[in-house]
Amino acid sequence: MSFASEVREELCQTLPERKCCRLAECYGILLYCNTFSKREIRIITENLPFARRLPRLFRRTFGLEFDQDPDLDQPGKHMFVIDSPDKLETIFRAYGQEHDSLAVHVNFGMVEKECCRQSFIRGAFLAGGSVTDPDKRYHLELVTSHRKVSAEARSLLQELGFEPKDAQRAGSSVLYLKQSDMIVDFLTMIGAPLQAMKIIQAKMEKSVRNRVNRRVNCETANLDKAVDAAQQQLTAIRSLREQGRIDGLPEKLREAAQLRENNPAATLSELAALADPPVSKPAMSHRLRSIIERSGQ
Ligand SMILES: [Zn+2]
């Protein structure tokens, strides 16, 4: 199941207790669903928990049934329709929207209380929201075909402490959040605290993984460097030997050359400890550099 479906499932476990919040949630659903016009309401969803809850929510809020109710045993998308004029009028009247007014917009009187605002946003998310799996990236969005509604929802979210960005996409208005902590707060606010925790968890795992990777990369790079250096030293020693110049080297350098040949994979510190008497790591490094210089490599 996708992360967005899990969020919807968590959101759909209960109905809002207060009538004001049920009305507000339905409002969010209607303004963010597929069609909300004077002639028809059409809500299409693939999410089963949402599809199961929708008729109950409308019955308890408006005391009415959908004119078209899908068979939820069928897989795929489920379509809910209301097209009888009296039901449409009941709903539009509940939101104080004149039956023949033109543009759909948010009646702020319906979302004055904080509980109702949260419910409104929950409805908007259920009908027109999505959120990306936090293992991939952080992105939550609300999409509606009503431009005015999107601008109004944006100021509602701002009043609730969010900073959504907006965009137009294929004739739709999009509000989106990209910061993980905002998405966590958003999901907690609308009633999905368990899924919000998953984002925090994913973020922590990602951060640990990054730290481990950085360390491994760093160690690998150091190892590569050490291997390259040892190769260069061995080439220099071989070349001095071929030129018959090894025996003419000062004793300390001869010893270093011998140690390196005998221990091609040893680290500088190991070679330094093998010297007789043992020397410091910088001293061994200096001797090996000197061998390379003398070889003319
Ligand atoms: Zn309320």
C-alpha cells in the first residue's frame, strides 16, 4: 500500500464527533473532489477506507444518500454522484452558497473555529491530496480545479502556521509542502499522527545512512590514496634496484626500501614501527619520499 493510502486509512478510522467539523470536512472534500457544481457532485476515489466512509459521513452530515453509489467489491476507481436538484440545493444551502452563484469559493464562516479548519483541510486532503513515500522524498500536495479555493485554502493553511507554495498544473491549482517537519505537522494536525511518525523515522534512518556512507566513502578514499602511494614507492625502489643504485643509498633509506618491499600492503605507521629502531610516521614518510625523489620518478 502506498504511503498516501496509509495516511487516508488512518484518517478514515473515525468520523468527526462535532457537527461543525463534519460539515467542514465535507466542505473540504467537495471543494477538492472531481466535480462540485450546481448540476452535479462527483467524487472519484480508489481508496477503499475513504470510499467506505464517504456515504456515512454524508448521511450524518446532510441526512442524504448519494444518487450513485459504487460497488466497493469491484477493484479500481469508485465513483460517487449526487445529481438530484433537491440534494444539491441542501448541500449548497448548508454552505451559504447561493444555488445560482458562479464561482465556487470557501465560505470562511464555515471554518472559523480551529477544529473546523483542521477538519476542512482533512477533507481537502482526502479528496484532492497526496503525499510521497518519505523513503523517496518529502512532498505533500492538495490539488483542486477551483483556483479561488486554492488561494483561500492557502491563507487558511498560513493561519494554521504552514507555508505552502502554490503552482498551476494542467488547469488545476496546487498547494504543496516540501519540508519534512511541515509535512509531519500537517499530517498530525489532520489526524494521521502515526503516519507522521513514519516520516520522522524515515528521516532519522536517512541521516544515519548518510553518515555511514560518508564515513565509508572517506575511508575508501584514504585507502585508495595509501594503495597509490605504496605502488609509487615500490616502482621507485624497483627502478633504483635496476639501475644498481640501491646499495649506494644511505642506510636509513635502504632499510625503508627493504621494509616496503617486504610489506607492500603495510601502512606508513606499520612500516615506521618495523624500522630498527622504530621511527615516527612522518620520519618514515620522509624516507619513502626521499627514495621516490632519488629514483627520478
Ligand atoms: Zn468544528
